[in-house]
Amino acid sequence: MYRKEFYVFDQDRTVPAVVRNYTEADFPALHRIQRESFPPPFPDELLWNEEQLHNHITLFPEGALCIEVDGVVAGSMTGLLTDFDPAPPQHTWEEVTDSGYIRTHKPDGNTLYVVDISVSPAYRKLGLGKWLMFSMYDVVMHKGLDRLLGGGRMPGYHRKADEMSIDDYLAAVVKGELKDPVITFLLRCGRTPVAVVPNYLEDEESCNYGTLMEWKNPFKI
């Protein structure tokens, strides 16, 4: 099982943090993080339910990570294993993740696929999302997988959709000419674009697009 202890910085003040596997005892905290991260009018039925969380810790516990800050669970990240064929990389989030129930998990898969990452808004200034992402890279290397992969929302695109194509928008974000809340974050975590996928998820801000972003295992050539 996974456990990593370190410090995060609240300005110049060090705060103890831990990334570890989440368990059933953490479910109430995970529900709280979901509610804080996705407040109304986000539908309650789309937040994690007990069955989904139970599947996460039983089907692939190595891919169920949370981060504590000073003893408080402040964020989580969930993944599953799948076989990824880069040609053509067309799929939806629901298809790959089984709508978050991860019954599609393949124990012998070559790719760790990101199901979800959430950080409570009160803790986002501490860089916890990046620490969770780097911890998933550890899992990729430990299991000898080819890559970490996942679809990133493009919530800034709806403001530019009348001016440029989705491919031009992504290119501008990669060049640093535009900033996107999700894609820019993933780039800063070392992820690189693979392909833009139409109808990846229902998301008005992204005009239903998602960008598959990968991190390749540097020990697999």
C-alpha cells in the first residue's frame, strides 16, 4: 500500500501532509470533499456514492489515493487500469470508467487511467492536486505500466469557441498564449496532449470536448 509523508507550504509556513490509500473510514471525508468541490447546482446524484467508493477500494485499491493536510483529508484521486490503443484514441469518460464504478478495471492493463481528482477549495492554494498527480506517477512506475492517461476538461473553451477551433485553442494553451484552468494545470504536472476527443463528457464549458493527456513512464522505452 502507498504512503508518502512530506510538507506543503502555506506561504512560508510548513504544514505536514500525507498521501495514502483511502479506505472505507475515509468515505465521509470524501463525500465532504465532493460536496465542497462541486456545490449546487451540480447534481447530488453525480457525486460519489457508496457503491462507487467501495468499488474503488476493492477493485483497485492502489489507485485510490487521498491527501491529508495536518490530519484533515483535503483531496483525493482515483484511477483504474486499462489497455490503451493510441490509434484511434476515441472514447468517453463514462465508457472507460464505467461512470465511476470502475467495473471496467483490467488488472493486467498497460495504462493507469485517471477517473477523478478533487481537492477541497479551502486547500487548493497548497498545490495538493500536483502532489496527488505525482503520487499516481509513483504508482505507474511501481507497477511497471506504460503511462498515466486521462481526459482533461477544457472549461475555458466556451469563451473562445466563436473565435477559434478546439485544436487552435489547445495549441494556444500549450504555447502559453491562453490559460485553461484544467489543461494548464495538467501541463504543469508534466502531462502532454495526445488527442482532442469530441463528446468526451457532458460539459457545457468545454463544449463537450476533452483532451487526453498522458505521462509516460520514463523507465519504459
